[in-house]
Amino acid sequence: MKNIYEIQQYLKKYGTIIYVGDRVADLELMESELKDLYQSQIMDPKDFQTALLLIRHEIQMLKDKRH
């Protein structure tokens, strides 16, 4: 996974579509869904780590922009 869009497409394969209207909340929900998939051993550990890094980086960038 190389970007947030790819993470969204990955989640969509498992029936998860997230849109709250608040980008940070959307990303936090995505992180939670990814953790569930990983803990269920559905998701590859490397993909999980990469996706988490992308999401957390995006969240940090958005939070920095707000300040």
C-alpha cells in the first residue's frame, strides 16, 4: 500500500467504507478497522505496518495544518 486511497480500497474488499466527513476521524476509524483485520490474521503484518504508518503520517500532517 502506497497511499490512503489504496488503504480505502483494501478496506472496501472487506465491506468497510468509511466516511464521517471529518478526515481525521475517517483515518482513525480506518486505523481501527485495520487493527481488527490484523488481529483476525486476515492482513499481512508488513501491509499492516505500512498502512498504519501512512495513516498516522496523514493524521499528523492534518493536525499540524490545523495549528
